[in-house]
Amino acid sequence: MQVIFSDRAYTAVMTETMEKIRTETGGLFLGTVVDDKWYIIETIDPGPNSIFTVTYFEYDQKYTEHLINKIAKLYDKPLDLIGLWHRHPGSYDVFSSTDDGTNTKFAKIREQGAISGLVNIDPEFRFTMYHVAQPCKYKKIEYKVGDELIPPEYLKLKSPDKLKDKMYTILNKDEIIGELLKINREKGGDNL
């Protein structure tokens, strides 16, 4: 089992950690799982209305749900929520009981479980990745970083032409439905 970060996803973890250097913070992983390789394509930040303290942080649920849906639609291949990470200030590099509950919830989402990472800066940046299986079983796993390690089809964005075609399909369908409703109303009907 191995985790492979895109350059962008790994950089996003470091950037979020830097922005909240004195408190806990974290994020969510979007990607895909293929043959025991967990490809992390995007990392979603916790959001502007998150709660950040030295001992605790909480995601901005509305923001993260919104951003997960938006970002996942950018890619040609579907991206799934496959895990999460957070930072413990100092050298505390084990999951708390609160973390166990969160990790258990995430592991239930997918048959393969989830991945969860802990960031520490003591004094060097350290990122420890775990696979989380049911019932809350942790296994430390290695990770690598680099777009060149990810099959190109997982990094490919939807083409503008494909998106235009989708827009026209939606508009045409809306126009057809509108015309049918207009005809139905003219005939005195309430339903199609």
C-alpha cells in the first residue's frame, strides 16, 4: 500500500500548515484508489469559518462540501474523498480519541477504508501517513510526491470543448422542456 501525492496536493498541505503555523489545522484529500495505490490529486483546505486552536480544529462543513463538489468536477476522471490530514503542534504524533472518531467515520465511507495524515514540525516538517481500516485500525504507510508518479489520466482536467458541449446539452434540454411546458399550458394542462 502506498500514497502518492500530486505536486499541487502536497504543496497545499505545506501552505495550509504554514498559514496556521501556531494552531491545529488540516484538510481533505481528493483522489482515487487503484491497486492499493492511493493517488491524492487535490487537497481541500478546511475553510474560512473553521475553528483553529492549539489543541483542536474543526472544518467549515458547508465550505468543504461546496469545494469538494466544485474541484471534483474539474477533472476528466472522477475524484473521490479518500482521506484527511491535520496538524498537531509540536511533536504529538499519535491520534487523539477525537481523531479516532473522525478517522473511523472517514474509514466507513469507503470499502478500502481511508487514509489519514499527521503533520508535525519538531523542528523539521514531518508528515506521517496512515491507512485507517475498520474498526479504527491504523497502519503506517509510505508516501511519495510527484506528478510524474501518477498516471496522466488522473491529472487530466476536463477539456473546455467537453464542458461547452455539456453546457449546450443542458441549455437545449431546458429549452425543450420550456417549449413543452408552454404548449401544455396553452392546451390548458397542468402536467406533462
